[in-house]
Amino acid sequence: MFKKTQLQFLLLLSVVAMVTFSCQKDTVLAPQGEVEVSVDKNKTEGLMKLGKQLENPYAVDNMIKALESVKNKDASGRFAAENIQIETTHRYLKFAPKTDEELDLLKNDHSLILYQYPLDYEILEYGSSYHDPSLPTDQPTYQYASVPVSHELPTGVSYEVLAELFIPDEDSDLPATQNVRPIRQDLVEALVDESLRLTDNEETFTSNDGATERGRWRPAGRIRLWDDVFNNYLGLEGVEVRATRWFTTHTGITNAAGYYSCNGTFKKSANYSIIWERYDFEIRDGWLSRAKYNGPKKTGDWNLNIRYGAQEFYGTIFKAAHHYYYKDILGLRRPPQNGFWNTQLKIRAHNEANSDINGSHCAACRFLGLGSAIQMYNPQRDSDDTYATVIHEIGHASHWKMSGSDYNNGDGIVVESWARGVQRELTRMVYSGYNPPYFGNYTGVVRDMIDGFGWNDQVSGYTIRQIEDSLEDERTWSNWENAIRNDHVNPTENNLDDLFDFWD
């Protein structure tokens, strides 16, 4: 049977049939009251709290003042002959997307590194997200970015220029012609230091070993996630780690062991963070807020072990979504992918218990670009159970992408049996002992066709891709069975009637 999840908005369009498939609870909840543990002491959950606006040391007018001050202080005369033109290299922009569709237009530009909060404010309390208090909670928050002057911006999203910037100390791994290096290095350091001093943003440099000599350093480290099944921290693959200093951000992607190295270097300390998203999917901790992890401001490596609380929940959801989108999935079709006519798959992580469902999928939410297509609940569960539910719900999304209206109008036993089968096969690639429960519409017919695991079943030898191929354009239980028989040659196909009857 279908279950309709409670949506946070009422959407009535005669041309769209909104169908939401919910996954019934199938495990006992874990004990409550655990406290989040991480390698740093920053608050990592809830909304960030901002303090006062800081005077911008990279604003062109402040850089002009700093250059004049540097030359006046230059007793040796080594900078006097430098003919420097302080002019705009970047613009500090505030985008104002009105809808999820407009936000997706921005995010489709890979080169834009977007922040939900302004980059020139004090951060009083770190949190997992930020939403401007002047905006309704059902509207995307403002997005902030530092953009080279030559960059062509996406059309269709309003913005304002907050400041014209001169950033001479960016140092990325781009070709030298694309790095901003208009003046010699010793003058760059003197200029930036002086502008920081004049704007009351001066900081004392101390390297990790206590030395005072400043050399360039590359952000790097390792991100690991606690796993209840393996009873250990495991490397978290595919996570984008950011290291940000004022308006410059360098990024790195973790490998299978969790190690990362960012694509640029700094002279001073930088703020580390994780945004729980990749190009094709996004994890949200609120109605329209990207989930994130704010790390420390420091020099040198950042190594993070994530355990307990919302951040472990985000990490486990990310791990499963990354698997379905980017790793081996036994030849199955990929889920809905980001692109010109599509948007990111939005997964909202409710850090709360739900006695009715573990997760749900709403096809129309994704189709219309409204809300989150997938809702996830019950973070208290073990890692493999949360992982499996994510796979199940993305399996629904992939089925919808393949079948469209046939998915929306399909029999509940068809859509749920298929998602249950994908759930088992992909989850077992990581957790070899995993087996889901089967009941009602959540049948084991897919598993039976693959390995013939019992209950007088005499069918086996089908691949999961063959079963998926025969699911396309089929809505009913009997039509799916007939398609499997007609599409493939299998020595046990004469027993399909008995198998489907058993699970019906």
C-alpha cells in the first residue's frame, strides 16, 4: 500500500499527479541521548550566528590606502619604484535566488563557490547551516561568492555587487596565467598585511609547530566516519573539503581512504568546512538549507572523525548517495542527474525520530523543483540501516527517472518490491551481511529472481539490470512478470508464475 508523507506545502496542479512512496519502519530505534563527538570543539549543529560586519581588507579602496602606507613606511626604498595599478580583480556578490530553480541555476555553474552566509562578518557560533533571518524559511537564502571580473554569471538570478575586490595573494593550482599575481611576492605580503592592519583584521601567525616564520601551506588531511557495523572509523569518500580565507577558497575531494589535498596554498590560517553535497545531489538539514560542517580556523592539516548526532547522519546519507551516483552499482541506471533540464536530487535529513517511516520519496517535488524529493528520518539507527534506506529512496528516484508516469501510476507492490531489491543488492556491496525484512508490498521477489533463496522458489540467475530493464514501462505486477519472461532467456523462467504468486 502507498503511504502519503505530510508535505510542508500544499501543491494542487491538475496536470501533475503527486505520488509519494514512503518506506515503512523496519528496525528498532537505537537508544537516545548520545552526544556528538568530533576532533574540534566548534558547535556543528543548528543555525550559525553572525556578529558584526568586518571592514573589508580586500576592497579596492582599502588596498589603495594600504599601498600608500606601505610605500611611506618603506625606508629601504625597495617598493618605491614599483608601478602598481590597484584595480578590481574580483567582485564580491550577493545573489538573491527566489526559488529552488534559481538556486539550481547558480549551482550549475561549477566555478562558483557559493556560501549561505556573508564572508565579511564575524561568526559568533558555528552551525550546520545559515538562513538569513529577513527571508521566509521557504525561500532560498542569499548566496555569497567572490567571482573574477571576467567570469560570465548565470542569467535569471538577481544579484548585487557588495564590493570591488583586489586579491593579489590567491595561489591555486590553476595555470600561472589564470592566477592573480600582478606584483612581486614580497610586496604582496606587505600589502595584504598592511591592509589587514588598517582594517583592524590583523592576526598573529602561529604555525602548528609554534614557529613564527611563515611559509605557504597546502590544506590537506583525512575525513573519517564512524560505522556501527564495522565498529570503527572508516574513510569517507567523495567529500569536498573547503579551506577558506576571506574571499579565497581552495577545495579538495576525499579519496576512498578519506584523504584529501586542496588545490591551492595559503600563507595564513584558513577556515575548514564541508558542504554535504556533490554536483548531482544535496543533503539538507532544513527546508532549503544545505547541511554543512564548520571546522576550525588553522594552518596545517585538518583531520576529522565524525561520530554521533546530525553530522554522522549527514555523513551516512552522503556515503550511500555517493555510492549510487558515482560508484559501482552492478550495471544499474544512474539516478536523476543534474543538468540544464534537471536539478540536484535534494535529500532532507530530519534529525529526529519518526515512528511511521524511515524515509520517503516524492517524485513531483523533484519534477517541479520544489522542496526535497527524499526525506530521511530516525538517525538513531545503525549505519547499515540508514545506508539501506537511502539506497531504497534513491532507487525510487531512479525508477521514476526511467518510467515517469508509469512510476507515478504503478502498483505499490511493483515500486516497493523493486526498491527493496535495489536496497539489498547495493547495500550488500558495503555491508555483506545485510538483509532487509520483507512484508506487504515490500517483497523479496527481486532477491528470489537473482539467487533463489527459499520458500519453494525455483527461480534464479537473473541479473538486477535485467530485472530493471523489464521494469521499464510496466505498471502492474503481472505485466512486470510477463516482461521478465519475454525479455530474457532463463532456464528457470517457467517458475515465474509460482514466484510472483507467492509474493502477491
